[in-house]
Amino acid sequence: MFGDLGGMMDKLKEAQQKVEETKTRLNTVLIDEASADQKIKVTVTANREVKAITIDETLLQFAEELEDYLIITLNKAIEKATQINETEMAAAAKSGMPNIPGMDMFG
């Protein structure tokens, strides 16, 4: 009766490993985003970690405008990173999942 349980546990360990590997790989996936006028550029990883911010000198005189631009640009980059992250993580989790009835949450 419990013969298949060991195999299932192996599958779950495999799935966890795939998820961890995917997380590590997503740290190397970089998303570059720029403001409409190219005055602000940001780089984030697919794990939504900010790696770089470049600001055009002309914006430094206008703190409020600079903040608005930064927020918009960062949010766009994070949105793209989230889409990549969710797609990749779901794929990693699904590929390692045994076919357990009712475990179709990644479908």
C-alpha cells in the first residue's frame, strides 16, 4: 500500500530542487527598463532584485520629477520580472510534480 510513497517523496524532492535551481537561474536573468525619455534606466533580476539605476544628470535638479520617473520605471521592470518569475516557477514546480489527484493548482 505504501510502496508508491517513496517514489512520490522522491518526486517532491525533485520538484523542490527544480524550484531552487530556477530561483538561482532567475538571479541571472536581467530585465532592463527605461523611462519614456531614456533619462532613467534600471536593471532588475527576474527575482525582482534591483541591480542598477542610471539617472541622467538633467533630472537631478528636479527631485520630484526624478522620484516619479524612478517609481514608474522600477514598477515596470518589477512587473516584467514578476511575469517571468511566475511563469518559470510554475513550470519548475509543475515539471517535478507527481500526478496526484487534486494537486492541479499549477495547471
